[in-house]
Amino acid sequence: MSTESQSQPPSKLVVSSDVRPEPSCDSDDGLLLQLGYKQEFRREFTRWSTLSYAISILGVLGSVPATWGTPLISGGPATAIWTWFAGSFFALCLALSIAELISAYPTAGGMYYVTKHVFPPEKVPLAAWVIGWSNFLGQAGGVASVAYSVSQMTLAAVSMGSVQDDGMFSYSPTPQITVGLSIAVLICHGILCSFPSRTLSKMIRWFAPINIIGSVVVSIALLILSPNKPPASEVFGTITDGSGWNNHGFSFLIGFLSVAWVMTDYDGVGHVSEELHNASTSAPAALIVGIVVTWVSGWLLNVALGFGTGDMEGILSSPMGNPAAQVFFNAGGRNGGIAMWFWVILVQFFTGMSAMLANTRTCFALARDEAFPFSGTLRKMNSHTQTPLYSVWAVVVFCCLMNLIGLGSAQTINGIFGITAPAMDLSYIAVIAARLYYAKSHPVTPGPFRLGRLQKPVNVIAIVWTLFISVILFFPPTYPVTPENMNYAIAIAGAVALLSLSWWYAGARRYYVGPRTENY
């Protein structure tokens, strides 16, 4: 990165000091006032805890094993390895596009707030309404799904520990236990997210070291201990057609689902920006470093898991309910497998807490702008913690209600989880596309982090990637399509969009004006 004057547009990434002064705590508060809000949170996050948060919200050691089964089934280990590598590059382009905007406008609303500055004034209310709700619901679906996956992983460990002398497992999880445990996880996340920002910062600073060190150690252990390793030519070079669509290329594309599910909630660090020191520089820097760290460590994990697929049939038919858990068991046996799997569960728990924290700040930001029923209550700050506890527990209750759906229909709950990534990612590119389209009439006031001449091509790549991956995310992953394997995410997304627009035209347009900023 370099610093260049505005008279000579930079040709590479720039952190500039000529647009706004290097922020201090006081100038952070001053910038927030310029953006239209008074400071209500305490700025307690350090640079390290901010970076740790950006890494932990992606949670590579927990998220990769949770989603690895999809590319493995569709195209084999080579598909998992190379879709992760390629998808991470495109995810970085989207992250860079978002980082530039949250550097300019660091508020708890994240990309939702940016709508005020990239759309014409007459279009802001509807755009902010749709983008804000899409972002909030996508985040909530992600929080619920991570808690659900923590429950599944924990019960997989129980199954791993129930192995008998004949190699059979005496315990298999039931939907009732899975849902009940996921609700307990959500309540634990809610308790942790209720702490003051200083306490949250002290906790979160440990998340990244555990995530990164655990990823490296577990990967090395799997590479050393996995029996019957397939040859490298198969692990890296053999694409199978497991989707049933009779097309190796399409089976490979289905493999992008894993990286799309993991590499999302990019603007999570933006949602906590009102709790950061030097938010306009620390938030974008943490976001970009978090993506790069996740790219590298996730690829290493995918390679290690790939060399553990010697018994592919046994892995895919595992009674544990998670192919990665079976790989861990094959490598370490009961005790070693559980020991390694514990770190996966722990990191996924961290990821869920980080995701919930972002979701609660989004809830607060939308309530601050009167986008919710009971907004006056949801935006209240607790006098002791100086955090929005009503928003925290509203998110907990909402996510618990979503997970209760798993008691009645696995297809419906999977469909709800399936809209998480496209709901968030499409809300991001709507803002990015508006920034490009209305650039002349509504130019963005740049923050310290700028893409310079790379801005337009990076933005275009991000938009094209998101549109492409959203089609894949909504597509049925296997053929023939049946009611049991149908991807209901598109139907649920359509229902949510219809409800949102109906609510808008039925009454919200009469009172909602977008981000309700003031001139202080």
C-alpha cells in the first residue's frame, strides 16, 4: 500500500492520509457525528481484537469441516481443493470492495448505512429497506445455522465416542436432540454477547490464535495420521461427477458452495466499527487480512481432508452425519479423533458468537433508523454494559424460533440456512453496483483505504462472482430432483422478498426514510 495525492489517482491499493486525518478515539467520534450519529458504544476493541474478530467470524477450522461434505460429494477432494482456492480469490475481490466503503462510512449499519451515500435521495428509503432487511435476515440465518452446526458437531463427537469393539456406533443423533442443543448454544452466545465491549474485546483476541494454530496443527495431524491415503494425482487432479447431473463441469461448480458459505458476512467487522479505535483504518485492514488468512488456512485444511479420503464410501455413509468427522476418526481413532474434533467445535462456537455479535449490531442500527417494530426498545443501550441488550436477546429469540423449524422439516430448515450467503452477498453487491452506477451524481467520499484505479475492475469482478455463485447456491445440488433433496432456498428467498415488499407498500414507506442521520 502507498500514499498518493488526489491529483494523481493511485494504480494500486492505497491507504491515504489526505482525505481524512489519521483517526484517534476523538476523531472516530467526530467522524461518526459527521455521518449523522452520536457515539453510544464504548470504543474498547484494540487493533488485535479487531483482527481476531475478522478472522473468527469466518472461522475456518470450524466452517470448512462443516461444509466440506458438499464439494466432496459433488466432485471429490480435488473439487473441494480447487473451488476453495479459486473462490477465495473472488471472495477477496468482494471483500476489497466492501472494505473501501466501510473505511469511508464506519458505522454499526455496515453496508446498509452506505445506501444513504450511493443512491439518489429519492431511492434511498426503498433501497435501504430491502438491503437492510436482506442483510439482517441473512445474518440471522447464518447465526442459526452455525449454532445448528455446533450442535451437529458436538453430537458427532458423541457418536465418535460410542464406537464399539466391532467398529459400529451405538449412538446416532436425532433431530430433537440436535435442535435442543442448538438452542442451548444460541443462549450461550446471547449471554456472551451481552458483556460490555471491553470484555468482548478481551475474549475475542484469543479467537484468532486458537483458530490459526488449530488449523495448522490439525492439518498436519491429518496428513500424518490418515490411513490409506489416495495418491496426490487423485487428490489434486481427479474431478468426479457425484451430483447426478451427468456433467463433470457442473459437479465442479457445485463445489463452490463450501467457500461461498464460509466466505460471507464480510462486513461483520463493519457492524462493530462503533466499538473500534481507528475504525476507518482498522476495520478494512482486519477484513482483508481475515480473508487472506482464511484463504490460506482453508486451502491447507481442504488438502489435508482430501488425503484422508482413502475410504470414500465409508466417509460418505458415516453415521456421524459429517464426512469430516469420519476423516478425523479414521486418522486418530476414538480418542485422537475426539481430541482433534474438539478444536473444530470450539472454533465453530467462536464463529457463532462472532456472527451473533454482528447480527445484534445490525439489529441495533436498523432499530436506530426505525426499521423494526418496537424500534424504540431495541435501540436502547444498557446503562451498565453500554450495549443494546434488547437487540441481543431479540436476535437470540428469533434464531431459536428458526431452529425450531428443524423439528418439523429438515428440508425447510436447510432452505432457510441456504439463503444466508446469497441474502448477505446480494445486499453487498446492490450497494457496490449503485456506487458504480451513480458514481457521477453521487460520488463516494473516500476514507483512508482506497482501491484507486483498481476500484472499478475489482467491483465488477465482485458483482459478477456474487451473481454467479448465487445461482449455484439456489440450484438443486443433486439429480434427480426430489422433494427430499430439492433446494428450497429460492422459494424461501422469494417468500421473504414478497413479505418485505408487501410490508413496505402496506405501511413502512409512510414512516421509514432510510438511515435517520442528524446534523450534530
